[in-house]
Amino acid sequence: MSSMDCATFPMHPKMDEQLARAFAANEEEEEKHIQKVQNAFLYYGPYACQRLKRSMDYLNSLSGEDQIMLARYRGHLECVRTCIDRNQAVIREILRERVLYPAEEATGDPSADRWEFDEPPPNVRHGDMDQAQSTLKLIARDWSTEGALEREQSYKPIIDSIVEYYKPSDFELKEIKILVPGAGLGRLTYELACLGYSCEGNEFSYFMLIASNFVLNLCDYENKYVLYPWVHQYVNNLRREDQVAAVRFPDVCPLKNPPKGHFEIAAGDFLEVYKTPNAYNCVATCFFIDCANNVIDFIRTIYKILVPGGIWVNLGPLLYHYSDVSGQNSIEPTFEDLCIIMESVGFVIETSRTGIRTKYAQNPSSMKQSEYQSLFWVCRKPDTFEEQRGKRKASREPHDLIVREDSEEEEEEEQQPEQNEMGQKQQLKTLAMANGDTEMKAQPT
Amino acid sequence: MSSMDCATFPMHPKMDEQLARAFAANEEEEEKHIQKVQNAFLYYGPYACQRLKRSMDYLNSLSGEDQIMLARYRGHLECVRTCIDRNQAVIREILRERVLYPAEEATGDPSADRWEFDEPPPNVRHGDMDQAQSTLKLIARDWSTEGALEREQSYKPIIDSIVEYYKPSDFELKEIKILVPGAGLGRLTYELACLGYSCEGNEFSYFMLIASNFVLNLCDYENKYVLYPWVHQYVNNLRREDQVAAVRFPDVCPLKNPPKGHFEIAAGDFLEVYKTPNAYNCVATCFFIDCANNVIDFIRTIYKILVPGGIWVNLGPLLYHYSDVSGQNSIEPTFEDLCIIMESVGFVIETSRTGIRTKYAQNPSSMKQSEYQSLFWVCRKPDTFEEQRGKRKASREPHDLIVREDSEEEEEEEQQPEQNEMGQKQQLKTLAMANGDTEMKAQPT
């Protein structure tokens, strides 16, 4: 995939068509890429039906005796076909308001047949089709009742740590800027924004961006849509109904439940987009850091963009995504190595746990169950006032609405580590901006 | 892979070189296939080192600052290299007595460099290399102390059921013929033979056959060899040492602990090799039935080769192996469908459980843990004397060494279901043969 330089844009509130078109015009390569993702979504149904047809063809070739024994299985395959059609219908809805990727040849009635492909669309590969199918599972993970357990496992430790560090009783939460790189379908970012923090999600994949835009901006009531996220899993099914289990989404409607805090999703490559030092009070990464060619680049960037005293909260395994991808560079440091790296970069490891049981987009009925024994840590970018800070903490309890207490004291004392003066200003400027825009623009105020 | 018709041969006692050569001469295609497997084994080291080199090259391209942080990681990669070399040395041992696949050009000193390839050998694909690596993991599963838990999970329910059905107090165990299709590295077959049953393992993969031949026939004392089965797992490692953990094998030396019962391993395609009706008292399948294009073929064959009153014991998930293999036919009936199929074929389902937690060749230290919620069942091929049989059971308890009580009574009553007369004779003939050969031929008696 191509990088997107600093081309970030808010997806919530949603980008208007003109802005999107300008963005697309400026970025021809990007437009091509978005078109490819869109084509993969549109080819979802035919691709899934091809797979189904192979089973059906083989079934039809078997002896009459075998076919009698498989009569219910045949009925089941017909049901699988229906589920694929329904998934494709939801995907059509997801693509209906294509404000993000206006292509001249593809405007008009979204339910028309020409939205779909009988032949594989150009440049779309099996990996893209896998991603289209995975997107459905990730919608279930982030935005369905069925995903609640996975979210509890993955997001709650992160949220709890942030709330513990940036206590609502001690901070004006809307002035606490949180960045969530690898935001995916956006639920973690949304939950943090609901608590009142000023949140920015960052996501690179247009499969994720298009789907999250739909959930965040275009779903107008709870549980409006039905998906069949496990319909592509033909193996390890106990019961026929397990493969065709329905999942409703969204379990919470963000349009009807706008977060208290500022909330936006920025598209782009984390390393390309985030270059401003001392910009965030917190970076929260969940199943993200193993998406780097060189994880040190991620860690160094996170360190750089945090304000002194800011924290990085991480949860996830070390499933280095490029580990066995041909043509991709990859190193795969162990947790031991990461500890060395984090401290070398300058972080203070405040908390570190291993073995956090976390499932990721698991079919709960499958006979194969996988889970990660995830890592969890809270790292702090140190400032030079840790002793005073410790004392402040002790006397902080009864305060109300303290506006960035640490920053003020740091400014008073005028002692800042290298790069910090600029960073501090940057931070204050950012906070001021956030103050003026804590409501979601798309919402009636 | 090609089928092998009825070309079975005992691997334990091991085939002599002349016999092997005759076998190979008759089966040119087979010989080619064996050569390919051997080549994959010999290419193991270079292939694994290529993967390692990509990480090392990327590491060397990083900044000096990054490389300092990764100093221990670099040392670790060098350790990985050593483990790969040691694995290759064990593979050389495994291939040393190549009685199964005598190739003219490849006799001589097995430690010579020419045993290995710098270039990919002809016809060897990534899938073959994966299988060579998997073989190391399966040796650990079947023949190391570290594999004890997995064996307890997978083999104990099967063994317990067989012992319960063919009680040592009620049967002359050496007359109870058990077939284990998909015998793999042979441990389940070995354990059943150790109890005194007359056991035949069947295996299709020469990766498995070559490795099991080594463990069963050529390892002369316990824990003689060391393998590093997890060395190819670069991701999800907590500690560097997790990737390079050593596993000794064999935990039990079959040569020094020969089974009480007859024991042999037969090579070949289950559907091609096993066509004789009413030949086995028990078929035990473990992680096997999902290896079929059409699982009905397996179930029907199992039914056919069982004697009336014989049992099929199965444990495993439904990870249909051909489900997404291009160019392969596959249907994927659920457990519900299998129950219909088993009963339609004629089986009586005696016991059936779901959710048996079973790991399969899992790295115990990995941050990713998968397990199957396996199915378990005992099915019986019915005879027409079930009522009497039920009564007999009630009065059977105190008997000693009853020789195939059911068969005798069936003969007395001369009532047999279709095909049964021939089958009964076949069975008795088989039993007589087994009586004359209950010791392992390779062992001093």
C-alpha cells in the first residue's frame, strides 16, 4: 500500500463530497488504491459464491446414496448462499454514500447489478478479498453485542489505565489528547471519547476506514443491520447454524450517542502522519505495534509525539505482520527485546503484564479456538519533575477541573528536557484547539 | 500425492534393503515422490537459513542506534542459526538409514555436504518445506516429555474407550486387531500395542513415515536426540529462549520397550489400502477424518473393514484439509451432518461428546495459543445379536481371557447380517494370523 503523507482528514464528522473530491484529485495513486478496496468490497459476493459453488459442484458429482445423506448439508449450502447475498447487500449500504471515494463511473443506484463484478476486478487479489471478509468480522468485534467479551478483554485494560492516569477528578478531560494508532473500526477511540477525552484515531486500511465511516456516520439507529461474519468458515462447525449465525450492528449508535469528547479518525500511515513532537497526552495502541517493519520506528514515533509526562498504553501480542510476507522487511524482537528498546528510547515502564487472555475476531462457536496471551504495558515519557509530580499526586485528590496541572507547573519552573520548550507550546496550542471543538460537527448542537 | 494401491509394508520391524528396493523398482512414481520428500528434508537447513538471513540483512541495514538496541536480538538470531544447524544434523540422522528409499546417487557418508542443497531442489515447494518443519513439531508431540499433555488430551480418551470395550479381563488382547489410520509419528499405535492389542498404523505422508521409522526402529536409547521444534516461529515470543527451546526425543525408546502386541506401520492411502471387509475389531482415528475429500468415503470404509460388533473410536476437530486447497474437491459436513451420515452408513453411535480440549503441536510458550474443541465418539458396527450381547455383558465381569466371545456366539447362532458370513471367516483367519505373530520381528525374542 502506498503511504499518504500527511493527508489526514476527519471521518467523523464526515468529510463533505467536495473536500473528498479535492483529496482524491490531489492523490491519484491514493484514488486508485481506494478504488481497489471498493472493487474488492463489490466483488465480495461473487468471490464468496465461487468458493461455495466448488462445494456444491462436488456435492452434485457424488453418488445418489451420498447425496441423500447430505440432503440437509445441501440445504445448508443454500442457506450459506443467502447469507452471502445479505452480506453483499450490507456492503452495498456501506458503499452507498461513497463520499470518501467518488469515482465518476460509479455513481448512481447502489443496488444496481453493475455494482458487482462477475469477473475478478482489476488489481484485486486474494489478500484483498480476505480483507473484505475480515472487515465483516471486525465489524462484529467492534460494534455488536457478540463482540462485547472481546472488547472487554482488549479495550478495558487500556481504558482503565488511562482513566487511572488521567483521572476525571484531576483533569479537564477534553484537554487530554489521546491518539489511537491502528484504530480499525473505531470502537476503542469512540469509548475513550465518550469518557470525555479528546480522541483521534489513525487508520491506514481503507477497508477499515470505509467500514468505520459507515458505522460512525451513517448508521442511524441501533442494530439496524445484520451480518453473517462466520459464513466463510466452512470447517470446524458443530452445527449448520453456526456457520450462518447472524450478528446485528451497531450495538451502540454513535450518531445517537455522540461522545462527550472530541472524536475524529485520521487516514494515513502512522509514521508518515505523526511527526509533530509533544502533541499527545496519551497514545493507546491495541493490536497495533506488530504492524511495523521495524517496531523501533513505531516506538520512537510514539515517544516523540507524546508530551513529557504523557503515557503510552499498549495491549496485544507480537504477531509481526510482515514476518513472512515476501518482499517485506521485518525484524521480530521478543518482549524481552522490546523492554530494552522502550527504555533505550527513553520510556519509563510503569506497568507491564504478560498473559492477558484476548481473543481477536473469533467465531465463538468454532471447534478451533485461538487466543493471544497478550502483553500489556503503560510507559511514561519522563519529565524532569518526577519527584514534585509524585508529591502533587499525593495532594491531588480533591481537586476539580484542574487544567493540565503538570504542564502549568512545568512552565512555571521553566525546566524542560531537550526539545521540550517547542513541544510544550505545541501541546498548549493543540489543547486550545481542542477546547474550541469538543462537539462532533455532524451532530446538531 | 499418488496413491500406493495395496503396497503396504511393515516399517516395524523395518523393511530390509532388498525388499525396499523391490518396492521402489515397482513403483517409479512412488520413488520420485519419496525422493522429493527426502530432498525437502535435505533442503530444510538452507531454506530455514534463507528466512533467517532476511531478518539479519534487514537488521544490518538499520541505523547504528537501532542496532545497538537490537544487540541481544542479533545474538539471538545467531542462536537461531545454531538451532537450525542442529535440527539439520538430526534430519541427517533420520535420513541416514535410508532403507525406505534407496537412491543410487545418494548413498555414502550422510554427513557430507552434498547431502544438502544450496539451490531449491527440483519439485520441492513451500508446502513441502512447511511439512518438513511440521515433522519436527510432530516428533515433539508424539515422542517428547513436552508432548505428554497433548498426548493425554488426544490419545487417552481413545485408549480408555478401547480398553473399556475390549477389556483385558474379557479378551485375549493380541487377537483384537486395531487399525490406526493417519498414524503419523506412531505414538497412539505404539501405546495401544503396548497394552497388548494387535496394532496396525496406516500413514500416507512420507514425511511422517520416514520420521516414525527413525523413532521406532533406529533410536537406540531414550532422549538420544535434541530438536528445536519452535525455532521457525519468529512471532509471539515473550523471551528469546522460547524460540530456541530444546526438546529431547524419544521420551520412550520403542527399541528398548517393544510392545506386547503386534505392531506395524503400513504406508499408503487409506481408501486404496483398506478394502477387505470385516478385518478389524477396532478402528481408531485421531485428527484424521477431516483429511478426506469426501468424509463419507472414510466413514464407509471404516464401517466395511470393521467386524460386526467392532468399534470405531474417533477424536478430533473438523478442519477439513482440502477445504480451501485449489484443485481439490471438498465437502465440509458439520458434526450434525456426520451424525446423519454415520447412522445412515449403519453405525450405532454409542458415545458422542463435543468440546474435548485438545492442543495440536502447540508451542507452549507462544503468545498465541490455539486449541480444538474436539469431537469424540465411539460408534459400533452392529451385529444382529445386540440383545443377547447386552445380557452377556451383564454376566461377563469375572471371565478371564475370553477369546472373541461375540464371534463365537454369532457363529453358534448362524444369524448374520449381509456380508457377514464372509466377514466372519475373514476375521477368524486374521485372528489366527495375528496369533502366530504377536512379537515384533525386529526384536530378539
